[in-house]
Amino acid sequence: MDDGEFKRRLETPDTKIEDIEQSLRELDQRLHASVGRFTGGLSPLALSMAYYDWLTHLITSPSKLAELWQAASKNSCVANAEYPFITFDLNESTPVEKCSPYGLEDRRFQDPLWQKFPHNLYVSMFLNVQDWWRKATSEVPGLSEKNQQIVSFMARQSLDMISPSNSALLNPVVLNRTLKESGANFIRGAKLFKEDLDRLTGAKPRSMDGFHVGKNIACTAGKVVFRNELIELLHYDAVTEEVRKEPILIVPAWIMKYYILDLSSHNSLVKYLTEQGYSIFIISWKNPSKKDQNLSLDDYRELGIRAAINEVNRRLPKTGIHMAGYCLGGTLLAIEAAFLAKKKHIPINSISLFAAQVDFADAGELTLFINESQLAFLENIMREQGYLKAEQMAGAFQMLRSNDLIWSRVIRHYLLGERTKMNDLMAWNADSTRMPAKMHSEYLNKLFLNNDLAQRRLKVDGSAVSLSDIRQPIFAVGTEQDHVSPWKSVYKINALTDTDVTFVLTNRGHNAGVVSEPGHKGRHFRSGIKNEGDLHISAEKWLEQHPIQEGSWWPAWISWLNERSSSECVDAADRQSRLFEDAIGDAPGTYVLQR
């Protein structure tokens, strides 16, 4: 509805009350959508309420104010022995000892140039301010834990913005480069900024810089064997003379393009699995548009994972399927497996979950802004657009690691004038997807906000499902530096199921920890088994009891799959000819190419 239509409705005498109310609701949506463009989809009301809660409790707590005054007094001592300041403790009449340098392990200040005057002075002052705000936003009497976390998070984000490392005048690395190049780095940086601004405003598409889907990424040979309005089902060419009787069906998250698991030939999990003698199916999700805004979470379950299971089972009956789910795909897999557990004939042999949560009570900082106010704001934005844009999702993920994903790039790209060289993982990350409005709203409300799955309230086909009904063995992978699915949250699968669970903790983050091919330097993992009936142990205790194993976790997963597969193998060429006889087209299909 445009402005003229809205005005006409209000001015027309015979306009019904219902029409006026609808017009006002649409005005709400338009207002929130407009605000959301500047806030990255975050509700300013939710942030304001958290700030108000913090401020009122802080100013009514004399003890906390006194503590902060004392901290400010101590922190006025510069963390550099050459330039000490003398201050006094509020409770003592004797001078406080010199402050010693601290915090220099911060990655932003590791260059030796930061240890020279006056830059060490800037670092000391900044870290003192950062330490003071950490104290100011923690342990405030009466402040709710959720609001404390929000205020602390926003304070950290604000401080990260004004870090001396982000200033061309204060950063010695930038100053040194500027002197050497007579300012040419700023000219290059301005060009890079213009390129990024054009891409952000849509004037230019997001660049994948030499990476092309189906050519040098997502290029493992295969066919599209099934398609509906939401998914394409891919099956890959066999590379061994015989293949295992049981196929593997992989369910990626719909928040990402599936080929995170089929990047380049050297780090493709799909290619690796075919080389181990497995038949591999994978779901490729449609990239939804505004016309798909009413697709629901149930649609993703029925048209997505259930349709794929039925199709694999139809093509390879009575073989059983090894199911694997990544991120949200793993969450959906757990839901469907719990539902199928009530059936007499279950086509699933085993379940593997990669960085997938089933309990969202402690899902990390991503949940800080998942509340009723934020979701109402976000739903209005999505109703206006019909979907959630990739940029709006990416902004939230980047804030979780702003120093690594935002400010380090600002320094490198715009101050040093160096474009980070594109790799396959970065190219995949630039190939963004969208989220349908209805599905995303249901997902956030039912799982993140209400935690219905873990609390046995989530209904499938009219009845609530319980993860404790799952009887298939589970192989669950968490990653140490995961800001999207924190590993301690992923670990909760051990407590929520009554079956054998092999839990693996690998280093790196949400994506790099999963894409961890054999031979990749610096990779390690831990592994432990909880058999059905074993007593539960905490995540901290589990970490203490399981030593590090060097290398990739992929071979450990293959060994686990082999132990749960029949010894019977089938002729690969014969199976492939039957599977491909009615193929729709070549992999990677068409849905993955949608922008």
C-alpha cells in the first residue's frame, strides 16, 4: 500500500474501522522496516529497555557506584612503567602501586610497533576503559542476567568501534605504511570502499572473485534426481567399483548454500565420502523470494527432509539411510528423527549432527536479542520484504566476532589498502541466501525463544515429539570457537537422548571446524562415547577427560559409519545407472544458482 492509498483510507468517510486498523498495522510494518534498514534488523526498543534496566539499577546501587569510582581511580594509572601515574585507593591513604602492562595478548595490538611510545600509552588507556566498562556492566545488583548480557555486549561493540587500532592517526602499523607509500594505501582503500559500497547498495552483485559454482566450487560430478518447489535432491557419481549398501543423505542448513560441504576438490566432504565407497545424496534448498513468504517450518520439514527421505527410500528400498545434518539442517533432522521414532518402520540407520543445536537455552550471544520485542520488530520487517535478507542475517553473525569479521577487515581494506585474497570458503560466504518470513518467525519463536524442542512441546503432525524417543546411534560434532552453535550447547544432545552418542569436539569455528579435511595443518579434535544408560557428565568434565587427537575428524566419522553399516556392498555402476535413469539434470542443479 502506497502513501496515497493510506491517506485515502483515512479520509474516506465510509471507511470501515477494520480498514483503518489494517492501515495502521501496515504503517507499523513500514516504519519498522525503514528503521530496520539502519539498525541491521535490531529493535531499538529492545536495546532501550535493556539500557534503562541497567541504568536504573546502577544509579540506585551506591556500593556498585563506589566500586566503579575506585576502579576508575586505579585505572587512571597508565599501564606503562615509563609513564606511571600516582593515585590513591578510596579506602587507603597510601599510594597505589604502579600498574603493569596487561591485555597486550589482544590480537589487535600484537604488532611490536604498539609497544613503543606513544602507542603503548593509547593501548593502556583503551584497555583500562574497556576493563572499567566490563565492571560497570557486570554484577549490577537487581539487573536481570539477560539485560546485563545485552548491555555488556553493546558496550563491547561500542568500544571496539573506537579502538585505537581502527584509527589511521593512532594505529602505528597504518602510519608506518602511509609513510612508506606516501598515502597510496588510502587511495587504494577509497577504491575498495567504493566497491564494497556499490555491492552493499545493490549497484553491483556481491563478488566471488574467480570462483564459479559448478566449475571450480560445487563441482563434484553428479545428477539432480528429484525436484519439488523447495528442494533439489542431488546424487553424486560413484568413484569406487563397489559402494556401501546404505547411502548417506546430507541435510544442509537452508540459511546457507549446500556446497559448504562441496567446496574445492581438496576439501569437499562430498568428494571424500564418495572416495570412501558411499552413495551420497544431498539436499539443495531453494533460495526463497517474496512469493515464498508463507512457507512454514512444517513446509521445510515436509517438502524438505521428509520428501528427501521418501525419495531415497523409494529409490533404494530396504537399505536404511545414514542421515547427516549441518547446523539448522541438523536441528530439522533431529525433529524428523524424533517423529519417525514413533513409526514401526524407520528408514534411518544412524544420525550425524554437525554444529547443530537441539537445546537453545544457552545458544550463545546470538540469543541476546531474541525476545518478544525483537521478534515483533523483525516480523514486521519480514512482512514488508517477504523474507529476511542475507545481509540482515550476516550483520548479526558478524557482530558476534566484530574484531575478526568487521574491524580487522576495515583496517586491512580501507586503511592499509589490501584486499583479502578470496578463497573458496569466502566465496561461498558471499553467495548468500534468504529466509522466508513465516518459517523464520516460527523457527525463532518455537526454537530460540520458547525452546519447544528440548522442552518436548514442539508438535509434528499434531503430536509433540521427544528427542528421548530416538534410538539410532548419534555422531555429534561441536567446534571450539563456534559463535553460532556454541559447542557446550551442541553437547546437550547427550543429556536429551537415550541412545549411544559419540561426541566429537574439533578446533576452529562453525564452518572451518566442519570443513576440516585430512592433511589440513593445525587441525585436532577430541572424541568420546556415551553409551545408552551411562551417567551424564558436564561439558567441562568431558573436556578434561578426553585428550586431543591430532588431525581431521573425518576419518573418525568414516570409521564410525563403517561400524554401523552392513558388510554387504553393491556394484556401483549398476546402482548408479538405476539412480540416474530419470535424472533431471547435472549437479549442482538450478536452485543453488538462484540469487
